[in-house]
Amino acid sequence: MLKIEGHDIYLTRKNDATLIIDFYRSGEISELDEDEQAFFTVRKQFDSDVIFQKKVVDNRIEISEKDSDLVAGTYVYDLTVLKNEQLTTIIPYHRFTIVDEVY
């Protein structure tokens, strides 16, 4: 089960999910430039080690069953874009919650 409320993400433990991301420039939907890469990063807390990181490919984030095989609880994620060795946060830390059962 995948549920998104605002920017908060809820995912049932050991489930896979595909998140579709739209990128905007000047208020318009846009593709990433060839020299840009986007990353979805999950941590226990904003200042802790990375638990898993996914590269955004074709505006999709593919979360596998292995990725979501975490202890049920609340984690944080952010979405960043890397261009010319400069990392820009486009979605600052929000909740990434793993739940044991569908609710």
C-alpha cells in the first residue's frame, strides 16, 4: 500500500512502489537537463546516514520490496538535483513512514 498526503509518504513494509515526479521550472512542467540527476534519499533522521537512495529515472522513483524492508516507523526523505557538482534540494525533508499492515 502506498499513500501520499501532501509530501508525506506512507508505504507498507516489504511492498514495492513507483513514485512519479514532475519537475517544474518557472511554473511549467519540465524535464531534467541532460547534465542533471535527481535523487530520492531516505534516512532515519535528517542528520543520520543514508538508508537507501534512488536515482530518478524517467521521472520515476522505483522503491523495491528490499528497500521497504525496514522496521516499521517514521523516517525522512528528501529529493535533490545534482548539476555540475552542485546539489540542490527541491523537496526538503518530509516523512517517509513504513507501516506493518495496510490501514
